[in-house]
Amino acid sequence: MTTPTGAGPAAPRAALGRYGEELAARYLRERGLEVLERNWRCEHGEVDIVARDGECLVICEVKTRRGTAFGEPVEAVTAAKALRLRRLAAAYARRHPQAGQGLRVDVVGVLCRPGEPARVRHVAGVGS
């Protein structure tokens, strides 16, 4: 996937994050997941992407980086962050019981290096 002007590696951090979330949502759809919501918020925090994979409710954290000096984007999700995401998943499921059976927390990492196509990596079932 190529990086459009204004959303690439030199873009401000917020624009890069939005671009990464857009690529992640497209990537998930292309693999058969149904994206239900983006940037869902509650009193406990925010979920980047809420999706459904068959009957399973999937909470996706998206991490976008310009390089790997601090590790791959998916490595930015710690065990503590995965636990918080599981709590957010449970909160979403309580508010939307029709959304699916079962809960899964995924991480989608997007790497946007200068002059290269964006690279997307999907890790399913983080912290399970």
C-alpha cells in the first residue's frame, strides 16, 4: 500500500495515526472481518477498531510507526495494555450484546517508512 501525500512518514503524528487506522480497517475488511466501529469510546478508554470475525467480537489496537528504532509497531502493546483492551472489549460486549459471541483482542501494526509502501502486520489473540 502506498502512502498518500500528507499522511506518510513525515506527516504529523495524529495524521500518521489516522492513516494507520484507515489502512488497518481496510486490511481487516479485505480479510473478511466486518468493521463495526472505529474510535469507540467509553469511560474506560478508547478502542481503535471494533470488528467481528464470524461470531467473534474483535477489539483491535492499531499502532503506526515511521521506523523500528523502538521495535516493531505491534511490540508497543504491553501485557498491561492488552489487559486494558480486554476490559474495554468486555465493556463493549456488555453494551452491545448482539455484536458477537466470544472476545478477541488483536493488534494491527502499520509501518510507514520513507519511500516504501506501508507494511501491515496483524497479530490475533493478544494477551489471551
